[in-house]
Amino acid sequence: MSLNIFSSSYPGLQLLVKHQLHEAVNIQAQNQPVSLPESLILKSIHPVPSQITLASEIPVKLTTNRTQISYVSAIALLLEKPWSQPAPEIAQKLIQTLVQTCELNDSEARFSPLQSVWKSFSFDVNSTGWMTLNLSDQGVAKWLETLIYFFQNLTSLSPEINNWDKNPQIHLRDSTASSSTLSRITHGKNDFRNSTDILLAQHAHARCCSLLRLGMQQGLVQLANFPRGEGLVNPLPWLGETAFLRCTHPSERQLIQQICLSLDEISLISNFSERPRTLKQMSKLSQAFRCFYADCLIFNEVKMENLELAQVRLGLVDLVRLLLHLLLEDSLGILAPSEL
């Protein structure tokens, strides 16, 4: 499958990992007596020579580890035969190159916002040559904050919604949708009007908006251009005093994992044309949010006893809201209501 790893506008971690592995393979290939397999040759795309593509993907997969964001890759096993070297040895060489890239300050323009996140990856290899790339809690915190800043600049906002921060009692409905968006929304409703997954996603989106409204009214967070725009204004205290994520509950970790997986999938969907794939990710994200909402309190005693935890939980709520809005309206053409 041909993959332009620079084609996506979304800061998915999987594409970042793929890109760095591509670079490491390319560097190590220069020291090999034989060339790369045809399926792994890096080729220039014209008329932009700085962009590269692959004839087939370097395998990278997000693991099911619910306590940490980790990716695994079998690239060393694919290179074992053409390079005539044991896979573990190849993997160790690739890791040495990856460590060097973590220490560099420059990066491709596409990934420069994630450069600080990449520096928080650590690497390991098992006896068979499988590589594991683990993102530390500090890296997860940087990535979550990067997502918030990314979504702040994702959409130009209509003038009607700029008064949200002045009057949080206003309940916004369709004021953020352009005429083209509304036409897609109408078409989407016809396509999916009987879908339970759609209804659950809309309910989850509206619940997110409700929680954020309450959080703003109680002074936990500040929001701007809500509900379709900048959202959270100030950086959140993702890390505790011990430099570990405040989010330790399994449902919190699972939600972060699903946000990561959803972004990875969005990054690989070309022009949102694969609607079943989009629908699947939206359903999984909605389910992860429902578990989080049931298990992780935000207000009342949590607000009183651990203000920072309440704030970062609202940060997760805002990211879910933004992703569901993206999947519902921009991908499937279905209204993402701010209330039901």
C-alpha cells in the first residue's frame, strides 16, 4: 500500500514513529553492502522533493498496553534477509540511530510540533528483533497539550460564537456550521439516520459540552470560541509533582489510548472517504468516553480535594469533544450537537 506519510494534517503519533523509522532505515541502508528491498525504498515525490513516500508501509502498531502509549515494529525482521544480518542486530542499529534523532533539534516541518514529544520516546528490542517504542508520561503530557494547541488553530470560527466566554449560559447549536457543512450534515443524516453508534456519539459530544460548560461556570477552566474552536485557554497541569501523569485511573488511561488510536486512524484516512473506518473509531471513542464518565468524577469532592485532577479530566473531555466533532461533522457530515 502506498503511503504518503506527510499527507496528514493531524498530529498522530503513529505517523511520527513511522517517519523516524523511515529515516533510521534510510541512514542504516547507506552502510549496507546491499540495497534496500524495493518495497522499502524511499522515493521523492515531485514537485516537492522534500516529501517522501513508501511503496509499502513499515509496520508500526499501537499496543494494547493500557498503562503506557507504546508502539511495536517488525521492521528489523523484514530487513533480516536482504541485509544478511540477524534481526536483533539490525534492531539495535536502528535504535542507535533513533536515539541520535531524539537528540537533534531540527525536524521535518510536518513533525516539528511533535519534536519535543519524540524526545520523550525510549526504545527496546526483544530476542527476536521486535522493536518497542515507549512514550513516557512526560511525553504524553506534551502530546496532549500539543493536541489542544493544534485544535485551537484547526478551524476558522464564525463571529456568532465569539461571545461564549462572555455568556456561558448561551446554548449554541448550528451557528458554527458553514453552508457547505450544513449540506453535508443533511446528506449524512440521510445516510446514518438509523445508526445507534451515531446517536451515542452525538450524546457523548453533547455530554462533553455540558461538562465543559459546568467546568467554566465553576471556574475550573477557561474556554474560548466554544463549542467549535479553541476550547481550553491555559495549559493544564497534566503532570504531578513526581513528573508522572495525574491520570492514573484505568478508564483515564484507556481514554488516552483511544484518543491516540483515533488520531492515528484519522491520519491515515484519505479525505475522510472511508466512512465505515471513521464510524468504527467514533464508536470506540464514544465507548471509551462513557467508561471514563462513569468511573472518573470531576466535580464535588474531586474538585475540592484535587483541583488539578479535575482540570486535566476536563482536558480529556475537551479532546474527546473536538475529536467527535471532527468525526461527526467533518467526516460523516452529521451534526455534533452541543446539547440534547
